[in-house]
Amino acid sequence: MNINSPAILVVMVTALIMSGCASKSTKIPITYVSPNEYASLSCTALENEMRDISQRVATITGQVDKEASADAWQMGVGLVLFWPALFFLEGGDGTLQSNYALLKGKYEAVSTQYSRKGCADTTEESSN
């Protein structure tokens, strides 16, 4: 096997560059947030918090996926037309993806606290 093979170089460069692309929202791991942070909130406050976080997640999801798609498109064009230009792509997960992961973690924490307090049961009883 020839170590100086151009194919190996291309594979290594592609793998290195691909690791720098922004992730789609479905691929971003959730940041853990302790449900205890929301222990002092009432069921109504927890419902409001879940709704607010959910709206923010919906907004940011589109931005995260748009950024990931743009990176993928730039990667495809760069690989086909001029691969050395790929070294200058921004890429990677940045502040937007970190905020997304944190919001998802907060939603999970609020939802857990909502269940722990039995709020779902309370809401169903009051609607009957």
C-alpha cells in the first residue's frame, strides 16, 4: 500500500472538513439542566415556561437547520469545484447550536418537574 496515495489524502481532508460542519437540529445533543431549578414554580408557571421555551425552540430550530444545510451545500460545491477553499469555511457548531441544546435541556427539565408535581393530573381534573 502506497502511503503517499492521493486518495488517502482526499479522504483524510474530507473527514477533517466534514467534522467542522454545523449539525442539524436532530443531531445536536441536549444539554442537561436539573429539573430542581424549576422546583419552586407552580403548575401554571411551569406550563407558561414550557410554552415560552417551546416557542423559542421552534424559532431557533429553523435557523440551526438552515445553517446546517448551507454548510452541507458549501461542502458539496467545495468538494466538486475547489476543495482547498474548504479550509476557509467557518463550519462547526457555534452559539446558535449551543443555545438550541440548552433550550432543549431546559424544556426537558421543566417537563420533568411538571410531571413530578403531578401537574398533568391537576390540569385534567380542572378541565372536567
